[in-house]
Amino acid sequence: MNLIRIFLAVGWLVMAWASWRAGSSMGFDVAGDIFFGDMAHPWRGQFNIDFFLHLLAIALWLGWTAKNRLLGPLVGLAAVMGGALFSFAYLLLRSFGGDHSLRHLLLGRQQGASDVAN
């Protein structure tokens, strides 16, 4: 679990730095314009679609494993809008909850449901 926490913390710091660098040099308000404008280039468009589908998958997983059903959609939305800046911080904080196991981190509130299915 410590390796996962180190990865999440270092990954968050790298993304915070990269986001600050991009925002301070190009402006924080143009990210959407750049993302959608790149769709005209076939490979950039492929990368952005792949990236967005990964964001949706992470959002669905984080929403499904969130502490309660009301928090799930908010967590999912924050994961799509905030990317790794949100999801890495959220997972790092969540890694200290529950029983501190990888099982709890991966399954969250669904942990008990998986015991019944087996």
C-alpha cells in the first residue's frame, strides 16, 4: 500500500506542476479550447478520446466505490473535471480509511457485496 501512496503523491505533484506550468503560460481558461481544438488532428484527437474514455472509466469506478450513493455522482464528476489532480488526491486520502487494505481502496463500499458474490 505504501508504494501506491507514493505513486499517488508523486503523480499528484507532477500533475500539479504540469497544470500550473500550462495554466500560467497559456491561461487556465483555454484548456477546453485546446482539448477540443486538437480533435482536428487525427492522432491528437485519438489521444484525447482515449484520455476522455479513461476519465469516464475512472469516474464510474470512483463513483461506484464511493462511501455513499449520494457522494458517488459528485466524486465521478470531480474525477472527470479534475482528472488526476482530483482522483489521485481522493485515492490517497481514501487509502488511509477503512482497514488500510488494497481491497478496501479498490472496492470501497462495494467490499461487502463482493464477499456475498463469492
